Amino acid sequence: MNPSVNTPVHSSVRKARAAAAPMHNLNRFVRELWRDRILYLFLAPFLLSFAVFILVPVMMAALLSFTSFNGFAFPRLVGLDNFIAIISQDKVFLKYALPNTLKFAIIVGPGGYLLSFAFAWLIHQLPKRVRDYYTLAFYAPSLAGGVALVVVWAAAFSGDRVGYMNHLLLQMGFIDSPVLWLQDPRYLMKIMIVVSLWTSFSIGFLAILAGLQTVSRELYEAGRIDGIKSPLQEVFYITIPSIRPQMLFSAVMTIVGTLKAGAISVQLTGQPITPMYGGHLMINHIDDYAYLRFELGYASALCVMLLVVSFLVLRFCYRLFLPKEDE
């Protein structure tokens, strides 16, 4: 008798095995969990914090995105109405928030990333005795954060005659009257981009700089023997492949920081909604519906869309920087 023929007995055996497989996998998982209980005990504080402050809020936002919820009454299920309204009825989102976010992310994301790598590479070429001072000088703006935005940049682009930019341009004769830099939508987004690039030398910049210091000098010597002649070739063929983990980490931090940007416009203008939506980013749109209009279900739908976009961009970065199986 051919064993490959499906008989009622064989079918019953396969069904029994398929039914028992989940229970077998569960028992094996429980045994491995008990075997490694000490390891999980040390991981428990992090796992608990991750679940409480990240996993649970994300799941709640995903559930609330399908409801109409004002923060007081019980959520009312509306299905996909929030998502349909976002892509078909929300004029502020389609006309201002989405284009501004794309423009801001395309310039600040890759721009800040390339600047971080370029200046990290330049600082790495300096003597060790002065390297730390330059590193601190570039990293300090990201430490100051909102304080530096308010004190330095708000004063620089103040709309009166004592503002640094207005005073300089008036003295040089380029303008006849003060310009309201932070209230004019023609200039606000450009100023936000410049300030964001100034503060882009954050933890990703330090990660790249640390990665550069781990590259063996023997690789560069071997590269010169193999025909590499210029520093640019060394960067492409030796440096970048050698620090892919640090490059990936820096890319992830840059993407997250760029897509969640929004407080910068509030700190510069002092208004929750920028004049004529000139600096209105997706995070500002979420804050508008969550904290001003109390439409938490709609705001959760916006958060889910932002999360999906972030995930897709991060997947692209993983495919770009993670080493291939044959490497």
C-alpha cells in the first residue's frame, strides 16, 4: 500500500498532531521560561516599563482610532470613519500638515544625517587632544533643546528692531523695516529647518563618532595596498561598511526625531497653532485634535498613520544598513 495515499486513518493522525502542536509548543515555551527564569527576572524591569509606557499606549491608540472619543463619554465605535475623514475631508491635514511634514522630513532627515556623519568624520581626523572639545561643541545644542530654541533663535528672529537678524539687515541696508520672521509663513518653515539641522547633532552623531573610533587602521592600510587612493574611497569602501550598526542606530534616531518634531514651531512662535499653518506639522495636527478639540479618537487615527509611516521608513533603513547574509 502506498503510504502517500490519504486514508481516513492517516487523516485522523495528522489532525490529531495538528491539534496537539499548539499545546506542545506552549509546554516547551513554559519549560524554557522556567529554565531561564533568572534571566527573565533581570529583564523584568525593562519589560514591565516597555509594556506599561510603550506597548499599552500603542495598543490603546490603535483601538481608539476606530472610535469617537472626547475623553469624557464612553468611546463610540465608528469603524474606519476617522481614517476616511483624514484622507478625504481634513483640508488642514491635506493642505498643510502632510506637505509640511514631508518637506520638513525630506530636508531635515537626510540632511541632518549626512551632516552628522560628515562632521563626525571630520572630528575623527583631528588629534585626540582636541577631539573632545569639538565633539562637545557640536553636541551641546541638542542638550540645550527647548531652552536654546527660546533664548537663542527666538531672539535672533525676533520681529522688532532689536532682533539679531533684523538689526543686522537694517544696519547693512538690505531691509527698510523689521521683518516678522516667526509670524510670516514664507519664512517660518525655513527657520524651523535651519534650527532643526543645528540641533541634529544628537545621540546619533555620537554613535557615528564612536563607531569611527572602532575601525581598525589595518583595514585602511590593506585598502591602500588593494588600490584605494583617496579618502572618499576609504569612506565608501571601508568606513561605512565597518560602522553599519552605528549608522543604522543613527538613522533610526534621526527618523524618529524628525517625524515626531512639532514642538519646535510651538517654542519658536509661542503659539500652539502657527500663523496660517506655516509651520504646522503632523505632530501639531495631533496635538490640535487631542488637546484643543478633545477629539481623541481622531487624534489616535493620526497617530496610527504616523506610526505606520515611521515603521515603513525604519524597515527601509534596516534593509539598507543591515549586513546581508553573504557578507
